[in-house]
Amino acid sequence: MDAEGVDWEALTRSLIADDFSNGRTPDELRRSFENSHVVCFARVNGQVVGKGRLLSDSVCNAYLVDMWTSSNFRRRGIARTILSNLVGSVPGQHVYLQADDDLVDFYEKLGFHPHPNGMARVEGAWLNRV
């Protein structure tokens, strides 16, 4: 489950190739995972093919972010396993996530329900870039 041995540059290239990059550099991606409550990676022959992380206050609230499975490995239960490991690490906590429209059904099958008033804001420029 941990980030030991992750090739952050290769992972960043995979995310870009899969149109899943949000602009973080390999170092920013690494720091995002290092500063998380718990992380989970799926690997095939040492290559990361799935990932996710959970932010938590360790009391009552957690936020699931950065869920991704390589398009070449989807529909094999990888995301379900990653999600189960992450959510299982915070029993009794309210777990939030933000899902793209095409993934709402997937998350509903795993016990999540829509929370229509979710909101977001970026303070300053995204990733402090101008």
C-alpha cells in the first residue's frame, strides 16, 4: 500500500498518457502522497497501474482523492480494491469524494451517495502557477 519504490516520473507520464494529469510535477505528485493520511498503489511488474489516497483528520472526516486505474487495467477490480483498503483505514469516519459524472454509478455501487451541495475553490493560482 505504501509509496516505497514508486517511480514518480514514470507515474506522471502514465497519468498524462491516460489524460488524468492535473498538472502536478513528479515532485508535487510525490509530496501529495507523502502528505496524505493513507495511500494505496496497485502494481504490475513494478509499474504503478492504480493509485489512490485519503486525507483525514483521524477523527470523523476523510476525503478520498487521486483515484486512478490505468486504462489498460480497468474493469479488473483494481479501483474497488484500492478504495476498500483506503476507506477501511478510517472506520467510523464520513468519507467524501468528488466523482466525474461517468463514475457516479461505480461509487454508488460501493455505498457512496450523491452529496449535491459539494463546493470547491482554489485559493490563488492553481498549484501557485501564474
